[in-house]
Amino acid sequence: MKIGILGGGQLARMLALSGYSLGLEFIILDPSKEAGATGLGKHLQGQYDDPTLLAKLAEEADVITYEFENVSAEATRFLSQHTQVYPAPNALSIAQDRLQEKNFFHQLNIPTANFATIASLEDLQQAMTHIAYPAILKSRRMGYDGKGQVVLKSSDQLAEAWDAMQGVASIVESFVPFQREISIIAAKRASGEIVFYPVSENIHSQGILRVSECCKNDGLQRQAEDYVVRILTALDYVGIIALELFDVNGKLFANEFAPRVHNSGHWTIEGAETSQFENHLRAITDLPLGSTEAREHTAMVNFIGGLPLTERILGIPHTHIHLYDKAPRKGRKLAHATIRTGDFAQYSQSLQRLKILAESTDDS
Amino acid sequence: MKIGILGGGQLARMLALSGYSLGLEFIILDPSKEAGATGLGKHLQGQYDDPTLLAKLAEEADVITYEFENVSAEATRFLSQHTQVYPAPNALSIAQDRLQEKNFFHQLNIPTANFATIASLEDLQQAMTHIAYPAILKSRRMGYDGKGQVVLKSSDQLAEAWDAMQGVASIVESFVPFQREISIIAAKRASGEIVFYPVSENIHSQGILRVSECCKNDGLQRQAEDYVVRILTALDYVGIIALELFDVNGKLFANEFAPRVHNSGHWTIEGAETSQFENHLRAITDLPLGSTEAREHTAMVNFIGGLPLTERILGIPHTHIHLYDKAPRKGRKLAHATIRTGDFAQYSQSLQRLKILAESTDDS
């Protein structure tokens, strides 16, 4: 069976690496000759909306998936007229637009921050009369890793903030005074089976994920599962989904969802019985899903912009590295490492060392 | 860093799959266009003793390893004049010759079955006056999966048995009345560090491995480690080694060693903190070795000659599949599956189901 992937970065790379053992082949559309996944399958080099390449992908692939949200929903709709596309284009188009996404959460009675849609400075000034400071102005579309976002602390910043958005359709959200940022990753198979991973606690800095720690037996696991099931059901979803949530005194507020494998689930490669990558492939090929149980104490640390020597990373006990074969560039995710061990003291110590090592080469 | 591999079958495939995350690239010499690993790196298609291809491999690869013993030791000696070859050619040439191998075990005071070297029917008749029946006549070279072996039950079989060997240099060994066949897998890094996996108990049938069960805290672990360290030290070895042993009332007898990743270690992909494949690559690139701790209850089952539907295999709880992308052929290893779970009752039940499923399509 041949899996088409839109995007050939690290997520496609880890999907392909986990798919070989399932007997799957890959065909990858990506504009870059050097994309890290392209050695793992047939590479169609070109733009994501190139009609000739999309037609070729649709013809050759039995199932198509994507590794990031910023591929055009129209392209996936075109593909879905010719072959299976999972997750379905409607999930993608909601996730691509922060306004649609927030409205969707509300329809499902999933709490979110207060928000308003913004198309002008007047909209923003009006909205901020009933939304509390601090707040965040975000472009509705094409945002990731904190890009296209401005923090608003007081009303005298509004004009400058709106200026910075360069007129793009936006939303403003009040800042959620969270104790923790967590995410839940779930998978739904075409024939209906759903599995949930334990939630992870995520540490961001400058909008970029730095550390995810798996939280076994977390008190909010059930609440998170309840919310993600509503989304999976409403969208008739197939594949892995990641739902990012804020924990405010034990009550969860949805931030956003990603219709794909997710950075906060990279710990599952070593830390769970079945990785998110394998379960995504099992889900979209309608195979029985694998157990999502977490193994021992496990966490993931991202390497941003720069990389320590591999031997320094692997010199930290119980550490595994995943290099993405990407050239260093400021603020770019180049690799991650995971820790997994049954010894909590060793876990804490290794995690601390790994964080310090990652910070030493982090240029963001 | 670029790793050259002689052989592009399932062992090379699993090596390459585990090496991408370490940032390694692969160049693979294999005569077959369809070899399962060739999609995972650059493929040099041709014979293992083709001087042009060997020169190309030596030029392009930073380190060279091999996935099976039947590659010519001369080829590896040629390669080692130009680049690093691990494990070193002397380990390979000993492992290729059952007589040298047995003599080597004796030099290291590692017990074996009684044996004698056989070059004629007279040698065989003479040997069987002091070696007990049942015994096994084996070709000295090129044997695997039980090929080139004849069981001797009485003296009236000797002429026919020797006839079947077609005159090739052989040895005869008395049959070891073992309670268990076990193996130990160890890794040694160029700079000296050694790690051991827990021994596994192996079930063979018709000379082909069927099932390996990881034996955590086995009473013979220390004895097995002691023997394998003698080999690693004597050979100044680098990489993964597998030592097959017979357990006779708690005393171990060496059967053979393999200077490579080994079928009885496939459970380590899911069942150990670091797989044998990753540790082989860490060892030959002189990176810190990963923890070899076994996770929970874990076992591996081979699929020989035929394959059940993937969904039937994955429908057994806690099961992972590894397909080798090989065309079915009588007696050929096509895939393996592993089980890993902390629940012993579930483990036993899943293993039983998996064995029955594997037998249902086994044509050997």
C-alpha cells in the first residue's frame, strides 16, 4: 500500500520510518530537494498546489495524509475527489482558520478563551472594551510556532499591533491564566476505534515547544478525552489528532487542534507502546490501533536552531536522539531527544541535563 | 556519516530504519534489485566480491558493516584496507568456519559439544567411534537456518550422510541434550564500553528460529555474559554480537556466534530500551551505547514462508509487526512480530495466539 504525504519534513520522516515495518511505501510532495523525508520514498518535487503533481500523487497513492496544516484545503479537496485523504479536508480547513476553530469548539461546548474576530483597528478597539488584558492578536490563518502573533498589554498598543498584522484577517483572544499547557493526542481508525495517549505537559518559549513531559494518570485525562472525542466524532475524523489545552485550576480550555501527528507526541516513539506515527498509519490504513500505554517516566526535549554533538546528547543516560537532517537556521527545530526510564530520580536528572544541553545551543 | 552495509535484506533494513534518527546515511551492496533495504539508502547492485563495487563502497562509506556471515572474508579484508570495517574481518572468518569457531571457543575455555573435523567417510567413521549418537554432520562453511546439516542416529547412516555433504569440508558434533537453547546479544563500542541484553530463549524447528522470548533476570545471564566477554575481548570486537548457547542442567555450551545483529534479538526493537540495531550503529560509530534493559514481558515470533493478513496479526493485543518486503518462498523469513506488555497473563495469551497464527501460514 502506498501512502502519499503532503510535506517532507521531520513529521513525514518519522511517519515513513515507522511505516516500513507495516509494509507501507511512501510518495512525498515537497518543494525542497533536501526535505528530510524525501530519501524514504518517491519524491515529487514541487509546490503543494501544483495541479500536475497533485494529480500524480492522487493517481499513485492509495491514501493521502499531510504533515502540516498550511497546505491548501483546496488541494486536499481535489485529492479527496480521486483518493482517500485522511484526516478529511474539513478538519484541515477548520484547523487552518483560528476563527472557525474557536467557533467549532463553541459548537461542541468546549471552553476557550474569550475571543473576537478582527478585520480593522476599529474592530480591535471595540473588542478590547469587553476582552480583558493581557490579550493576544493572532492572524486567522498560517500561524505556527508563535508566528503572526502580538501580545496586547494595554489599549495604547492597539494601533501598533494592528499595524503589525498588515491588514490580515485576525482574531483577538484574552490571555488564559493557565497553570499548565497540556495536550492530548488521540487516534481514530476509519472503522471507528478510538485510542488516547496520556496527556503531556508542554513548555513553550517564544511560541515554540521546548519540552513535553508525559503525565501518566493525570487528573485531567478524562476531561481531555471527553473534549477530543467530541471533535473526532463531529468531524468523522480518521488519523491522529492533537488537542492543545490550558489547565486553569483543573478546568480545561481548548487552545487549538492539529489534524496530524504533533511535536508534543514525539515522546511516544520510545515512551509509549505504539508511537503516534505508527498509530496514524494504522488509523488511515484501517488497521487495529496499537496500545497507547506510556512506558515508565518519559519526556521529550526539542533542539532549536543549533545542535550539540550527538555523543553529548547520548552521553546522558536513557536518552534517544532523533535528528531531522535539516540545516541549522535560527528558530528551526532540528532534532528532539527523549528520555525513558523506570527510575524517577534518574529521569529527573537526565531531563535536567538534557534541557540544559538543549538551551546551550538554542539560538531562538 | 555514511554507513556501508554488505547485504540488503531485513537486517540491513532494520539497521537503516534505526539509523536515520542518528543522522546516518546508508549505502548498500546487494545483488538483488528488490532487496528490502535498498530503498533506504544508495543501492550498489552487484555481487559481494565485485572489485569495482567494493572499491566504490570503500570510497563512499565512512564505516562498513555486514548483515550476514556468508559474505567473503577476503572482501571485508580488502575493504578494511581502505576504511573501517566492523566487526573486523577476523571475527567474520572465524564465524564462517565451524571448525575454526569451535577451536576458538576451546581456546577461550568455553565448553562446546564434542566435535571432530571431517574430510572423508573414513574420518566420519573414525570420529563416530568416540562421539556419541545422536550427532550432527555439518558443512564447515555456508550453513544457515539448518542448511547443510544431517542428523546421525546410528552408524549405518554414515555413508549416506557423507554422500549428502557432496565432499565439502565438514565437522561432526555430538548432539547436546539441552533443556533450552538461549542466546545472548552484546555490543562493544570502539572505545571499549560493553553492554549486554538479557538472554533470550529460542525455539527452533527444522533449524529455523521460530520464537524468541526475553528472559529477564535469568539464572544463566552471568555465565552467558562471561563467555561473550571472552569473545569480544579476544577479537578486539566492535559492534553487536550474538552468541548461541545450549543450557544443559544450568551449564552453558556454546553452539555458534554471529558477528552481526541477530534474529534472536529482534524483540529488542520494542522490548528493550535501545534496540540491537541502534546499538550496533552506536557501537560502530563510537557513540555512547544505549541501555539494554528489557521492558516488561516481551517475545518475538517469526513468519516463515507465508504471511497472515496484517490486521489479523495486529488484532492480537500488544503486537507489533515488522514486514521485510520479501516475496513469499518456502522456508523464507518474511516478517516477525513482537509482543510487549506488563500484564503476564495478557502476554502469555497473546504469545500463544501469535504462535498459532504464525504456524497457520508456515510452509516449512
